[in-house]
Amino acid sequence: MNQQNPLPVTIYTPESAIANPGRMLRDMVHDLRMSRELSWRLAVRDISAQYRQAMLGFLWALVLPVANTAVWVFLSASGILAVGATELPYPVFVLIGTMLWAIFMEAVTAPMQGVSAARDMLAKINFPREAIVIAGIYQVLFNAAIKLAILLVVLFIFGIAPDWRIVLVPFGVASLILAGTAIGLFLTPIGLLYTDIGKGLPILMQFLMYLTPVVYPLRGEGRLSTLLLLNPLTPLIETTRAWLTGGTPQWLLYFLATNVLAIVVLLAVWIVYRLAMPIIIERMSS
Amino acid sequence: MNDMLIKAEGVSKRFCRSLKKSLWYGTQDLCSEIAGRRHGGHGQLREDEFWALQDVGFELRRGECLGLIGRNGAGKTTLLRLLNGLIRPDRGRIEIRGRVGALIALGAGFNPILTGRENIHVNASVLGLSRHEIDRKLDGIIDFSEIGDFIDTPVQNYSSGMQLRLGFAVASALEPDVLLLDEVLAVGDAGFRTKCFKRIGEVLQNAAVIFVSHSEAQVSRICDSTLLLESGVAKHHGSTSDGLRLYRESQQGPAPPPRIVADASVSALELHHVPESMPWGGMLEIELAVKISRPIMLGLIFVHFSRDGEYQANAEVRLESGGAMQLGDGNHILTFSVGPVHLGRGRYQVSVSIFDASGKTTIFQALDIASVDVVGPATGGVPHLVPIAFQVRQDVASPVRTRLTLDT
């Protein structure tokens, strides 16, 4: 029976996996395939556990963006802040912005949160480490779906009719998650060793939010708009918002370029993550 | 089926004592790893580091079981984690063929809110079972765990024993080629433990097993060979009985000093004859010379065997009223024939205590006056009673030399 089905051989040496790229790529593909079922199980576990213990259930996905929107609508309506004219009614503009931003944020924090929560398991059981990250992405996707459904209801209430381009919205959301995961996974290895990263991240993200047209529109000229345009997240938010509301996206090429960049970065940080896990597990538990 | 499944050569691992430095070294290692350099540099120690494991090597075939013994902190767990691929060696090489199963972290990844059934799916998935295998084995797992109707209840309502049983049932459903076992067997109630052993016995025949345990009886029953680790170094690799003997010796500190407590009637006491070792089931002859300065009545005589300060067995003689023995002035030789002694193998301390007929007044207690090695099978240390015969003779010829150190 062993002749037909030779046993897989695993070798552990001090050599860096990157020194043998061919084998490393093979292992990466193999582990990714092995993670499919496991990551699904983990995601189902986490999602059902999360909602089983919460009375408001799915509504929790909305609390933060809605609260955020309320604040901005209030600030703008009371004249404390002059946001400027938006094509969309301002509440809709802000709600879409904060919802999309929330999706991005979740994607950023998911890898580190997932790995942190699975510490015990990681330290004791050998399973494809990708599964934790993928499970996190599933959860983000699940929450994003709820948010999108709510957004559609809000659009309908405000009488905003999206055109055919609404079918492109999932691509927009996917690229937000892609970019978020790339950033989050990049921070994960060091963030697990030093808690500073976890503490600094929300502040950094808050700052980044104001450098992205989330709560105010991108205007034609000025220093701020140059700065906003340098931010590769801008085309992601802008394009997705346009697709949602029947507008014409202005930065389609930039949007694609950001995605290509995000994919390249994600591949690179995936490799780093793989290399880092044994080192981190060793330091976490010792 | 006689194929080599584990091959470890010169495996070394270093750890760091200081947390701050450890994190910093981790960051350094991470950078050099990304740069494609060897993990652990050229195998030298950095500041505050030490070898948690040094040059350990062994080979294991299917159907063989290697016992991993050693004190806490000797590197057993580190070796298991290396074999499991959780951490990487700093030197050396490990080659493993086939699926690795570990009965180490039972119930890892259990979510307390989810039901037992849901947790089986998750846990089995984490351990590497495919959905197909899980579906096929689900009923078997539930049966084995003896959870019954509670299987659809959240795991947080389970007793710790139930969680453990469920964890073991899932973990042991894996059919591994290489099994890592870490003293999980010391848990659960007796009935379930028996079942666990039976299940492990089944796996043993089809896998290469590494078994970490402190229980001599378990190791000598299951293991074909043992690896004794001492401060990260393999002190012994070979026959189980030798390994266990060395381990026992390494565990034994120097024998505790004898302590003698006596009342005023005993002025000197000397141990004449105790053999250094005896076979299991053999007789132990003890000769004790005492010098009596005031006549005494012997009533109760005890001989204790203790190990690491704990009583393992005792022998007693009760000279019932009327039979109480009077010892006059002068030297006497007290002879005790204790046995057959059915103590598990190991080194024991022997103590002799003598009380008067009422059992209330201590005439003397000679604690830890001798140590004796019992040679034979390893058995559990269940305290028991040993037969004894006792006689006294007047001894005029040889004077009793030892002066008493009187504890008051």
C-alpha cells in the first residue's frame, strides 16, 4: 500500500526556506490547498460563536459605521465643519465611506487578531498557518456582505439608483479587503512579538482615514487633494463608491494599479509570514 | 512495514533567558530568515542564551516506541515541538515521513460556546483530518468520548473530564504514522484511562511513537528504547531498563542523613548489617546493636521503607500484653527479618522505630539509617504491609560504639 501512496517526507533544518524558492513555492501551494477546509471550519466556528452570544447578532456589524456617520452628519449639519458639496446626499456619502472604511479596517486587523486568538493552537498543533489568515478573510467577507446589504437598503430609501455597474461593487470590496489584508499581514509578525504595533495601529488608521476621502469628498485642486491622490487607498474608496451609486469612477487605472500593487505586496508578506511563524511561536511561548 | 519514519541528527535548539533579548533575537532571526540566511547563524550562543537541546539524534521505525525521559526542563517538550515542526532547529536535521499526530494539546481550538459536535469538526480539522474522514469517524468519536446526549450541548457546560474525553477521542481518531505522546494519559478517570491505553496500544503497532512520561511503569511497558535527556543532552539512548536506571540515579540526591531519636534508657545504637541491594520479593536482614542503660519494655516495633520522604511500606511487630519483651542493662543485638519485600524497583530508605507496650512512649526511632536498592520489576508505589520476624540476643562480646545524637 505504501508503494502506491508514498508517505510525504517533511524535513526540518536550520536553512532558510527562501534559500530554496522552488520547494518553498511548492509548500506554499500545498499549504494553501490544505487550508481550504480548515479555514472554512474556523470561519464558521468564529462567526457562529460570535453571533450566538450576541443578542443584536448581525446588527453589530453596523453599529460603528452608523455611529460614525451620525457624528459626521451632525457636525456638518450644525455648521461646525464645512465639508463642501457632495454629489450624493451627505449622510449617504458618509455612510458609504465609513462602511467601506470599516471593511478595510477589519481586513487590516483580522490577521493579527486571528493569529493572536489562535496562539494556543499555533503553539501546540502543526497545521497550515495560512488557515488562520484565510479564516479571517472569510469573516471579513461575511461582515462586508451584511454591510453591503444594508447600504443597498439605504440607497433605495434615499432614492439613489445604481446602474449596471453595481455588479462591479464586489470587485471594489474585494480590492479593499485585499489591500487591508496585505497591510495587516505585513504587520502581523512584528505585531506578535511587540505589542506596540497593536497599540499604535488604531491611531495610525485613524490618521490614514483622514487622508482618504471617507467623510469628505475629493476636491479638484489644493494641497490636500494632492495628498489624497498620493494615497493608494483613495481610488479604492472612490471607485467603489461610484460603482455603488451609479456614478462614473474617475480613477479606474489607478484603481487597477493599486490592486496589482496589493497583490504583489500580499504575496511578499505571505512569504514573510510563513518564514516568521516558527520564530514567533518559539518566542511567544518561551 | 519496517520503514524508518523519524530520523533526527544532531538536533540542537537554543533558548534565551531574558524576555527582552528573546524578542530582539526573534526580530533579528526574522530578518536573517528573510535574507535567506541560516536559522541560528553558525550555531553559536548569543548573550543570555543556552542550549535547550544539544546534538540529539535518533532513528525510529514504524512499530517502535521511544520513551523520552528526563527531569522537567531537560528538553523533552522542546524536542517534541521540534519533531512536530512547531519550531525549527538551530542545528541539525529532522526528517519525518508520513502524517504526524500529537496527543499533546487535547481539545485545542475548542470553542466553549459551540456544541461538542461542532467542536469535533473544528478540532479534527485542525488536527489534519479531511471532511471525508471526519464524517466517517464522527460516530466513533462520539461513542468513544462517552459524552452521550451532551454532544449537542455547548462545550462550556461540560465537566473538565468530559472535555478531556472529547479531546482525546478526536485526537486519537487520527491515524498517524508518527505519534507524539506527552503524558496525557495521566488524566481522566480510571475507566477511561484504560480505554485510552487500549487505543494507544492499537496506534503503537502501526506508527513510530515518541512517548514522554515520568511513569516508569508506563515507559517500561510501552517503550522499546529510551532517550534520557539531561539539560538538553542525551545521556542515554538505548535499552529502556538502562535508561530508567540512569534516570533514577540522576534523580536521586545523596541519601538523607540518618536521624536517631531515643529516650534516656538507650545510650548507644549501631547498625550492624544491611545489604546494599536485594531482589524483589527477597528478605531484608537488619541487625541493630543497642546499649541499654536502664531496663526497657519493648512493645511495638516498626520497620518503614520510604522513598523521597514518602512511606512506601512498613512492617510491624506487636508484642501483645504479656508478650512484651524486657531488655535489661547491657548490649543487645536486635535482628529483624523483613520480607518478602514486594516493593517496586528503586532505592528505599529504611527506618526502625521501637515503642513501649502502650505504644505511646518512644524508646527509639532510627530514621533513614540505611538505604537499600530493590532490584526487580517496576511497580506502582502503593503502600503495603510487609511480614517481619524479630529476635533479640544479649551481646557481650562486641561493644556498641556509636554515640547517640539525641534529638529532643
